[in-house]
Amino acid sequence: AQSVTQPDIHITVSEGASLELRCNYSYGATPYLFWYVQSPGQGLQLLLKYFSGDTLVQGIKGFEAEFKRSQSSFNLRKPSVHWSDAAEYFCAVGDNNFNKFYFGSGTKLNVKP
Amino acid sequence: GAVVSQHPSRVICKSGTSVKIECRSLDFQATTMFWYRQFPKQSLMLMATSNEGSKATYEQGVEKDKFLINHASLTLSTLTVTSAHPEDSSFYICSPRRGDGTEAFFGQGTRLTVV
């Protein structure tokens, strides 16, 4: 069955520090992978997506993610976190018809000054 | 990205009443609408999928008579929680998709509290 696991519920990092949010998935076929960010009171905003090709994908706001098929992972990274990055981050896998998205439970990021 | 408007953002209602949530795609036509629900500390779970002008398809375990979905136009879909109970308290979020869509767009979500 398809599933997405985000093992970290909360993460706190200092501003300027690097960030890595973990995501593991279980999917029977080639996955389409996404990272979304949700600020309080806002909808989900797409950060980046992976369909095929280069396994290191660049997104908005300086984020990147790397698809590692052998580890069934799609971790999100940012070299230097800004206070405005504080939000909740969701990893998702979509089926190949984009009919269904399966979301992880989210990781809430706090940024210390 | 596309503009999606969902409202209300928050609603509190009494048990037994019904609540309607609207989702509009403001700058594109949504041939398909997905409705998700998120319980605290859990993932967003797909509730139902609707195509414009057709009846919605509900995921297993979701009561179609309780969660009425209307997708009468390409820019508007509504979710009505009928005879709400406290266990229906949740975060509901819509996701309209264009016909050629390879990306999901999301509304801001509605926090429903049933007291």
C-alpha cells in the first residue's frame, strides 16, 4: 500500500543553520514526489517536485530535495534557514495519473533567532 | 501558481447542524476536485474526488450521505458536512486540478469545530 512517512514531527533549528527534513515513501510504481509547505492559515504551497530525470531537484525559496530510490527517500534540504521558513512541511507521493496524493503527517519547523 | 479560495477558514457549529465549505478556483477551470481531511497530528487523507457535473467518488470509510460534495461548475465545489458531530471536527482542505494538471493546488483549508 502507498504510504509516506515523515519521522520527525517537530524540528527546531537556529537561523542560518542547515536543514534536512526526512521523507520515506512506499509506492509500488515509479513515484511522483512532492514537498509542500503550509504556513499558519495558508494553503499548501508547492516547494518542489520530482517526476523523473536528475534525482536532485531544486525548488523555490532555496530548497532542494534528493530522490534516492534505494532508500525510498526524498529528503528536503536547505543550506541556511531563514526565520520565515518556520512552517509545516508535507511530503507527498502522487500516483501516475495525478488522481491521488498520499501525504506524510507533516514536520513542523521552528526557527530560533 | 494557481489561485484557490476556500472559505470559511474557521467555523464552529453545534452538533446536529450542517456546515458548507466552498472552494473556488479563481484563475483556472478545475475539471477535478479533491477533498481532504486532516486530523490533528495525522496526514491529509483523501475523502473524495469529484469531476465537474458528475457524482463524487468517495474513499473507503467516508460516508457519502454525511459529506455531500457538489461540483456543479468548473470553478466551484462545495463540501457540506451534514448533521455534524464532534468527531467531524477536523481540518478540511480542497484541491482543484486542471485537466492537464501535473500539480495539485490547495485551498487554505477550513478548521471545523463541532461543539
